[in-house]
Amino acid sequence: MVGVNQTHALNQLAPLAAELDDNKVTPGLLGFVVFAVIALGLWALMKNMNKQMKKIDFEEQPEEPKPPAQRTAAAATAEPKTPGA
């Protein structure tokens, strides 16, 4: 159901739409140039981002195990954890 305010707004805009010719309302050359510049900028940005992402090494190095003497000394000095603290 269309409200009173919506109907009133549509009646005021209808004469404006009748004046516009569908064949003349186009983005034109300026719209195309702006779109092309944005598209080229996005392409260059994605190409550079791809190059930077290829440089990154995502594999983590495994942690080296400590010798047994160091493990026991570290375990002896560690404070015991209390549950709920």
C-alpha cells in the first residue's frame, strides 16, 4: 500500500521525468574516461599486490627442541599454575 507522502512525491517528480529524453541522458565521454582510469588503477594495484604477496613466505619454521638439561631446569623454575586464578 502506497502512503500519502510517497504518492505526493511521485506526482511532483513525474513532470521532471517526462522532460528527460532517454536517448540524450548518457554518461558520455567523461564517464567512460573516469571509469577507465579507475579500472586501470585497480588493475595496477592488484598486479602490485600480487607481486608483494609472492614475496611472503607463509611457512613457519618448526620450533627447535631444547636439550633435556635445559628442559628440566626450566620446568623446575616455572611456577605451578593454580586452577581458577
